[in-house]
Amino acid sequence: MQIRDYFNFLAPDDIRIQDSRIGIESVLYEYIYRAKTPEEIAKQFESITLEQVYATILYYLHNTEEVSAYLADWLAFCRQQRDEQKQNPSPARQRFRKLKAEAEVQQKYSESVNRL
């Protein structure tokens, strides 16, 4: 089996682990940025095997420049999405924030009443 056989190359910016919906970026983020062991990663993503985790890491090590660019693009996309969500929160998110603010006001009121 070749290392590339462990993956589905759906698009230049979408590489998934074979027989799963997990992108290589998810595994590599845990490995590179959170310093998790392959065993920890395999436990976290129950739909992939330890062998698939090692294959993902090996693919990264053999294609460091290409995969590093892939990860940089993914991280930039994630930042952009977070910024857009902050600027344009969904109605559910807006309602949650309102409820949270109301609960905080109620908590402060209850604390001030209890001090009297």
C-alpha cells in the first residue's frame, strides 16, 4: 500500500482520511499545535485507526512544504470564518448572548439583595 492510498484527495484544499470524514488538517493540528501523541489523536477521533493517524503524520513528514502550506491556508480560512461569525452572529447566537446578559443582571441583583 502506498502512503497516498490512505487519503481521499477531494480537492487541493480538501484531503480526507480514507473511509472517514476527517480531514488531515484535524489530525495534524492536534499533532503539531497541541503536541498530542498519535495514540491520543486516535482516541479523540474514534472513526480512524492509529495506523491512519501515523499515515497522516508520515504524509506530512514526507511532504512538509506542501502540507504546511495546506495547513496555513486552512488556518487562514478558519480565522476568516471566525471573524465573519463575530461580525454577523446567527439569530441563535444573538439570543444566547441576550439570555446570558439577562442572567448576569439577575445574578448581580440576587447578590445585592442577599447582602442587605
